[in-house]
Amino acid sequence: MSAHNSNTECSGRPHTVSVLVENRPGVLTRVAGLFARRGYNIDSLAVAATSDPAISRMTAVVRAADEMVLQQICKQVGKLVDVISVNDHTDEAVVARELALVKVNCDENNRAEVIQIITVFRARTVDIADGEMVIEVTGAREKIDAMLRLLDKYGILEMARTGEVILARGLQPT
Amino acid sequence: MNGAEAILQCLKSEGVEVVFGYPGGQVIPLYDALHKVDIRHVLVRNEQGAAFMAGGYARATGKVGVAFATSGPGATNLVTGIADAHMDSIPVVFITGQVPHPMIGRDSFQEADVTGITLPIVKHSYLVQTVEELPWVLHEAFHIARSGRPGPVLVDVPKDIQVAKLTVPLEVASERLRGPSSGLDIDSAQLDAAAEVINASAQPTLYVGGGSLNAAAELRAFAEKTGIPVTWTLMGKGAFPEDHPLSVGMLGMHGAAYANYAITRCDTMIVLGARFDDRVTGKLATFNPEARVVHIDIDAAELGKNRIPTAPVQGDVAAALRALTVRCEPRDRSAWAKRVTDWKESFPLVAHKAMDTGEIRPQHLLDKLTQATAGRAIVATDVGQHQMWTAQFYHPAEPRLFLTSGGLGTMGFGLPAAIGAWFACPEKEVWLVTGDGSIQMNIQELAVAVIEKVPLRIMLINNGYLGMVRQWQELFFERNYSETWLHTVPNGSEVISPDFCRLMEAYGGQARRVTADADVEAAIDWAREVDGPVLLEFVVHEEENVWPMVPAGGDTGKPILEPEGGE
Ligand SMILES: Cc1ncc(C[n+]2csc(CCOP(=O)(O)OP(=O)(O)O)c2C)c(N)n1
């Protein structure tokens, strides 16, 4: 009945953890370093100031093999002095969004098909040049993953993703 | 007042009486201001010495220790001591100089990113940005170091801040200080659940860790009311009187076999301020997986880190035990206690006396030390076999008398830690038990002992080897004593270096070499009588091993016992 003690495996489902931190020097390194040191895998990490410039929000998508590992992550992060709160919002009512810029290979022959995908996913074309197109897509992580799978066959030249950010629905704070 | 003076005033108001440190370019303003306040400064010989002295001071008292170092190499020399304090949850505030702000990030002379280097091994750290925040930073640093689960805090102060004029008050409202709050209320539902598990148990064992050192009275009251046998970790040694009828022994790799039996065969383990360290549990999966676990710790992250508790209790061990003593009923556990006592009689820890030749066996030395001091002396150790023999055979009468580097296992800890402990408790007798390997890691601090007239007694157990590593080589690497023989034999002739007694005398202390068991007692008596630092070099049987032993990753319930005939 021992707790999971091999944190290094990258299996497990993704959890979105929202961390409010004081906007002090080094705080990002502290949180990110802790994840690395304890062997927790981060899929993505998005950081920016909140409406209060003294406070930043870090939204991390982490993989945890089980509930115990996730609790460990939250407790360890919660111990950092600059951390104000840590909340795991997996399975809660949240609005989740991520933005991706995708540069795909495309020419006259398949441009129409690509544009059709863009329409279905409510994405946007933000740049077109000879042989390539840059698409902007916003949505939950799964939606972006689905679109990327479809675009894959045309050849994705480059991509940049912001990492997921979330806010709790209703009056409950994130 | 400038920033440097403000630092010292803040230390003063935090109750600091002594600081261990070493000057350098980026702390000259701090040292310039030093003698304007009534704080004693101990000039060490290597910053690592300062870190361990501050750690020894904190371990002996529970109060916050303080160390100073300059930027760059001064700061990096602290690193081992910071890591050591981190692993053992020791409250120390480290104050380092840094190059002036405009020079940071330019690879300036003696610039090192010490906040970056130490990030994983501090409880918290600061790179001070403005002189105005200095008082707040310092007060918060002390608060964080000592509150909740204690630990090291680093404050890196650029030189321009030390010389800048301070215009804000030195006092800081306590509401502004972040960090764990000390008077944390314990959830009564958790206490009820824990009491229920304990009351239902016929065969429980207490597993007492370093987080229990402030809870000795509460532990005793709880154990006596409930009749539960007490085992402890290396760090928990001293929390419970070892001559008490309920006292069992130390757990883990070199713990007593009967203590390991008592923890691995109990139906419920009650874990107090301990963390299921691998040196105690061996292989986690075989560490009494059926037992129910009541785990009390002030650090929520320890509850479920290595072992899922049946009943977790987050809170201070002393407060939790007070509440549990009320909730737990006395119960006849004498049958279980008797089983434990039987193990104790069948598988005793043996403090071997002499070899037939009269050669000294090291265990005997520690036995003699307990007898001579009645367990009232502070005994610091280094790391290795001598550390384990001390843990097995020195019986401290109270908490905070046995000082050892547990989590990091740092050779070189002992000498400076013993010196630091004496500055904290100058009225106490202080001993260092060390090895011929370990003492050479910070031997330069002998100068501090001599100059500061520290009446330190050193028991140097000279076995010619890096003994603990040699033991592993003997047992697990077919006696391939690769690089563990300290008297290297380059061309067939043995070279003994250094001559520890003459070295001690060169530093200005007194020394005696003892080679016969018959002379041990007289030597210890002599050392207890002379003034100032004294070194006893005991030349002992070289290939002595520490028994019993649970090999790394092994089954704690099945320790390897000493081979028949005492080897
Ligand atoms: C700084 C450091 N380096 C290396 C080790 C690995 N190590 C553990 S015990 C030991 C031998 C210690 O020898 P000595 O001080 O002579 O003590 P003995 O085991 O002989 O009693 C060594 C090298 C360590 N613990 N710390």
C-alpha cells in the first residue's frame, strides 16, 4: 500500500493546475525547478500577470499517474513561500483555452481542403505565402490536438502553442 | 544607518547572539558595521565550517543559527552546509554578499548566482532588490527558517544595498511575514480518526523522527499512558529516554534488529515527525505493508509522500500528542511489549570490548563515553562507521545532545557542528566522535577551537580506512578495497599521514594516542579534565564492521545479523 514512488514515468492523464504566485524575482524558476526536481512532467506552462500586477497566474498541465502523485505536486508547490494558492481543476467546471499558431505546407492543390478544416475548427488564417499558410486556432487542448492531427498529413512546418489557461466557471475563484 | 548596519540590527532584534562567518570583498561593509552591535562573530577557516557551526548551534538549541559569507567562492563554500540543513530541517539563516546590482549578470569578479545554485536546497531565499525591503526580508527570513517545518533560508545582499542609506523603520509588522503560521490548529477529525486507529491496535509501535525533538515530555506521557513501545530514527535519537522500559531502539540500516522487528511486525505504526526515509524503510514495498499507519507531521507534503497513511494528522507533534493522550485509552499491551523485549534479549546489540590482543574495538569506546558522561554531554559525529556506533552505543539523556548529519550524510560536519553547539551551550560538555577520513574534511576549524578556547573533546576513531565504504566493499564488492585505505602504499611501504596528535598540538591543542583497550578509560577521564580542546586518537581494530545491517533497498524486517563469533 505504498504511495506511488516513481514519479518519473510520463504516463498518466493530464491535469490542469492553477497556481497564483507573488510576482517576485525568480518565482517562475522556483515553481518550474520544483517540478523538474521532483520528476513531475509538465506538458505546458503558461505564465502572466493577473488583473493585480503584483500577482501572476501560472497554469500548468501536468501528468500524474494517480491521485497521490497529483496531491504531492500540489502540496510541494503549495509549500513555496511565493505561492499564494494551488488548485487542481481537473474534472471541475472550467473554461479552458489554448492558442496555437501552425504553419502548414500547402499549395493551390490542397489549399481548399485546408481552409475547410480551418472553417470546421473555427480557426483563422493569419498569413499565406507561396507553399505555406499560418493558422491561428484557439480552444480547449483536445480541440487543438484534433486539428493538428488533421493538418499533419499536409506537413506541419512549424508550430507554437501557448499552453492551456483556465478559469473556473461561476463565482468560484480559480 | 546603512544597509549593513540594518542587517545587524535586525539580527540583534531576532535574538542572535553569535554569527559564524568569513569576510571578503562583497561583505566588507557588513564586517565594517559588525562591531557596532553586541553580536559575537566567530571567524571560521572555511565557509563550510561556518555553515556547519551555524547548523550545530541550531541543532543543539532549536534556535536559528546564522552564517555570513562573501559572494562567489565564499557563497559556494556554504552550499554543502545549506544542503545539509535542508535535508535535516535545521533552521539557519545564511547571509551572503553579492556584487553590486549594476554588476549582476555580467560575470563580474566573484559573482556567482547563489540564489540560483541553492534553489533546490533552501526553504526560501532572497536576492535583496532595495535597501527598503531589507528589514522585511531579514525578519521574514528568520520567521520562515523557524516556523512550521524548519529549514535554511538564504539572503543574498548586493554590496550597493549594504552601503545604501536606510530610511524606513527596522520594525516590521508580523502580519507582513509570510511562511507557515506556527500556532496551526490541528483538525480534530484527524485526531479522532488517529485515536480510533490507535485504540483499536493491540500491537502498535511508535516510530519517532527528528520532528519530535521538541515533544519529549509529550511523547513520554503518551507512551506511558498507552504502553506503546518506542523506536526512533537516527534524527529522532534523544526524543525518548533510552533506559525507559518502553524504549526499544534505533530503526533502519544499522538500527537494532529488535527495533526493526518491532516496526515490521507491529499492526499499527505511529509515525511522529519522520518521513519514511529509505535508510529506515529499506524497500518500501516490504516495509510492513499490512500495518495501519498513523502519521503525524507538521509538513502536509510528508503525509502520503512515501507511504499512504491510514490516519494522517497535520500538525506539530507535541500538540498532536497532547490531544491524542487525552483521546487514547490505556490498554493492556503487555503481551506485545513482552514480544519486543524477547527480541531485545535474543538479538542484542553488542558493544564489543577488546580484541584478544588488547586491540581496541570501537564499540567499546562509545560504551565508555556513555558511562563517563552519563549521557549528559553533547556528542556530535561525523559520517561513517563511527557515526553508526555512536548512534548505537551513546545514550543521550535528553533531546539535542546527539548531533549528526542524517539526511545528507556529510563527512566534515562533525568538527564545526560540535564547535557551533558549544557556542550555543557553553555550559555543556561537548564531544566530537569522528573518523580519520571525516575529520580531515574540515580539520582547519581546529584553529577556531583553539583560538576561541572551546573546551571540545575529540574522540578520533582511527581505523586507517574510509571504514563505512570499506565495509560495503568487503560485503558487496569482494573485498576490493579500492581507494579506501588512507595509508596509501605507493611502493610497498605504508605511509601514515597525518600524525593527528602532532597536528592537534601544532594547532595549539592537547592530544594523546591510545592503542590499548586497557588505557581507554584513563584517556577519556584525562580528556574530561584538561582545559581547552583536546584530541584522543584511538587506534582501533581496522576491519571492524557495523552490525546489524539492512543492505540498501533490502527488507528492514530481515536485517543481516553479526556473523557468529563476532566476525
Ligand atoms: C562529503 C562526503 N564524501 C564522501 C562520503 C561517502 N562516505 C560515507 S562514509 C565514508 C567513510 C568515512 O570514513 P571515516 O571518516 O574514516 O569514518 P569510518 O567509517 O572509518 O568510521 C565515506 C567516504 C560522504 N558521506 N561525505
